[in-house]
Amino acid sequence: MVKAADLVIPSFHDVLGDVMAHGHTHYWMHGGRGSTKSSFISVAIVLLIIAFPEANACIVRRFGNTLRDSVYQQMLWAIEALGLDGYFHAKVSPMEIIYKPTGQRIVFRGADDPVKLKSVKFTKGYCAVVWFEELDQFDGIEAVRSILNSLRRGGDRFWIFYSYNPPKTMWSWVNVERLERCRRCDTIVRHSSYLDVVESHPEWLGEPFIEEAEYLRETCEQAWRWEYLGEVTGTGGNVFDNILDIRMSDMRCRGFERTRNGVDWGWFPDPWRFIRCGWEPGARRLSIYSEMSANRKTHSETGQMVLDAMTYSDVAGEDAYFHDELIWCDDTPDGKQSMAVYRRDFGLRARPARKARMRRLSYDWLAGLREICIDAERCPLTYAEFTISDARGFTAITEATAIEMFPELRNDLLLLSLASYFAQLAEVLSQEDASSPALLSLILNALYALSKLKKPPRLVKAATELRLAASRTTAPEEVRRA
């Protein structure tokens, strides 16, 4: 007889007891790689199905094509680990797992297909259990609430599980929402990391996993804290903190096993751009080593440029040949015509890159890489795109290092809201292209009083507003508008 407690780490034992006693409705599980939070949730769902005959479950991920190789396999593991294979029947089309004694179902849905989500129906019981896996990939808490409103009907007891690896930046919606969840009486928030597993069941992770984690700990502690401990390590002052400017030799550029090629269409003033990258999944490293840029070039002219760039020898001194690789292109109406020219006239395998609602996910993916290596001599424009941007005549820094940080503020929703208010005041009262040292000093002193001196928020707010009003003749009206 397998005990469920033997399948979860000790730090989850009290949570498992709470789940079975329905002590709370929401279970907010966050942590780093190898923290076994998904394993815990899958075991808990199987036990809930068996213990409550009216309960059915719906497991949701942002994209439906990720279900089969992730949460579906995770649920099959939990059933087998509990020794209950003979009591469940698993199907792929439609993707569901049926508890044979009662007909209860565990269904799997992607949030990218709202029709299928809204059409979830159960002949026996109701959808009592919902699991949002990789929560940070969803569009926001409003999207999550909308899904819950569609699923939570027909019953009076519900169990909602959320699991994710925290994004780096403190301003990510899941990191902000976690602060709110800590204040709710209907929610348990639990953090875990691979260190919790190492203490009790290191064999679950294996030596290679632990060795890789310890290697990263020694070489880049901040990356280790985010990736393996699940800590929010970003300051909010930069978009990417994993950019490396390195020189790449011709041999290294030719030696990538996995290459990626991309085209961004442009005419004038926005340029046409072509880049080549090397992708190393094991090291979670993206290396950008070649770029071309042009204005006012026709489809045929840029197509020839790409053809020339893809024609080279792998070894110095040998004959050059065309490397027939996929080229991912910006999917725009004008781009479709350009891609047709590339394919017809030059034999290039130009394909449209999916664009809809992918910008935020792309930024999250790039920010989550261990390294983005850019040869600033070979690719000066690309390096500038990652670190500096120009908009409407102004130069904006998109990567920076914070000199003074106030990490205490992000752990309290009230303090975080007040700090955001002070930032808005600074934006309203400052002038573009003009330094405001007094205003900067006042705002920094206010943040310091909140985080380091632990002054009462009401007192700090009032003092800051009065100082602002005293320093500006029109400040009272401006402060009210802010």
C-alpha cells in the first residue's frame, strides 16, 4: 500500500492535509526548478477524485499543444505512483482520464481555445478541481478569473491550484498577485525549491540535476537563485539582465549545431533587418553573431542579400555552399508578398513567424535565458536594440543597473502601492530634458523611510506631499491631480 505522504516532500505534508480537509479554496504554489510542486498537485488531484465522488477536475495551460507532454504525463505518473493504474482509464482524444468506479473525469484544456473551455461539461458531479499550470504564461489575473467563472458552477466546494516558476521582474503580474494572495484568508501560498527535495529525497532529482544546480550556484549565484530557488531577482530597472557582449570567432559562428534565422521587414525610416543566431538549449544560451540592415531595398534586393549571407564554407579554404535553413519572417500583409519572392526567386525557405499575443511571452522567454550573447562588433544594431531604444526623438535606456534598491517594498502590497504612487508623482512633477535633484532626493528619502526606517506609511505619504507642495507654488493642485 503506497502512502501519499511518501510521494511528497515534508514541507508539503501540512498542505496535503489541508487540501483533503478543504481548509482553503486556493493553493498558490511557486518555486524553482525541481521543487516538485507539480508532483504534489497531481497527487492531490488524484486523491480528491477518489475521496469526493462528485468532484471532477480540469487542468489548464496557456497553450493546448503543451498539455500532452506536461500535465497529462504528470497525472499519469501520480496515478501509477499511487498504485491505482487499474482504477483509471486514460484517453488522448479527447484528452481525459476517467475514474472507472464512478465515471469521474480529469480533463485537459488550453486557454488558447476558449470555446472548448466553455464547453466543459460533466455527466456526473461538477468541476470541483482546477489546476493552472505555468500560471505566469497566462495573460493576467483577469484571464484566470474569466476561466474560473466558466468552470466553477454547480457545486459548493472547490479546490483551485496554481503553479509556476516566478518571473525575474518584481512587476510581473503573478509576482504582484502573490502579495495579494498572502493577505487572503481563503488561500495558502507555499514556496518550495530543489533544496527542500535534497533534504529528504535527493534520489528524486538525481546527481546530474544537483550537480548542474551547484555549478550554476558557483558561477552565477543570481541566476541560480532565480532558476533553482524561484526567487524574484530582477530589480524592475532593466528589461534583460542576461546580456553579454562577447567576441565570436568565425569558427565559433560556423560551429553552432542549431541555428536560427530571422527577418524583420522594413523600408524607411524603419529598416529591413536580418539576423542569425546560435541556440544551445543545454546551456540555455542564445548567441547572436550576424546581422544585416538596409533601407529602401526591394524584395529582390534583400532576398539576394539573404542568399549571399547563407552561402559560405564551413571550413576556411573550402568551397562555399548554400545552407538551406528555415528563415522566420515577420508575419505582416506586405511580408507575405516578400516571402513569396524569397521562395520563388531565391529558393529560400521563408516562413511566417507567429505574432499574435506573443510579444510578452517572447520577452519572458528571452529574460529567462541564462545568457544572451551578442557580438557587438558583428551586430552593433542588435546590441543597441537590446540595450538602447530610440522613440520620438528621445533616447531611452532599456537596460540599467539599479544603484539603490528597496527589496522590502515588494513584500508588502501596501508599501508597494505607495512606492508606485511616489513614482507617479515624480513623473508628473518632473520636466523632460531637465534634471530634478531635489525631487529625486525627496522620492528616494521617502522610499528609504518606508523600507529601511520602517516609518508609518500614512506619515511618510503626508510628509512627502507637504514637502512637494512647499517646493512648488502650484504643487497642491498638481498633487491632487496625480
